Amino acid sequence: MRITASSEGALLSVRVSPKASRNGIEGVRNNVLQVRVTAPPAEGLANRLLGEFLAKQLGVAKSSVEVVRGFKSREKVILLRGLDPALVEQRLLHLLEQAESDNP
């Protein structure tokens, strides 16, 4: 996964699939986290839901998650304010392992 350090926290590369049947982490492709959200890509709804979903999955406040690049694109860079990149990677790998064990 592409997770880099910034002065404010960790930067995570994400590819979003809006208008999905359910929210979820699909996996990792080309070092980019694949996430699906139920919201449409209109009026920032998918971005907002993506932030809320990632905050819940990572156990952080919604205010700690912000789209900083790719507002109108499926390819986004997310700032995870105050988080160490190694911690983000550890939490996401744990979530991916859980998802794989739920869907063998």
C-alpha cells in the first residue's frame, strides 16, 4: 500500500468505487487501497462517506480524515491527521486479513 509520511500525519492512496451495494475495503491493487462506498460521486457525497468509513475502520475521529487530492477523481490521496504511516499500514493489513477470513 502506498502510505507516506507528511508533516500532519499519514497520506494514503485510495481508489474509490462509488454507488456500490455496500461500503467495504476490496483489497489492494497496484499499491493503492481499493474502497467501495454506497454514496454517488455527486456533490462530494462519496468523498464524505469515504472519510467517515475510513475513520470508523481505523478507529479515529472523522475530523482526522481528509481528502487532500483527487476531489473529483476515483484516485484520491487521504490525509490521516496525527497518525503514523506504520500504524495505518498495520491497521489496514489487519482489516484486509479480517475481510479475507470472512470471505474465503
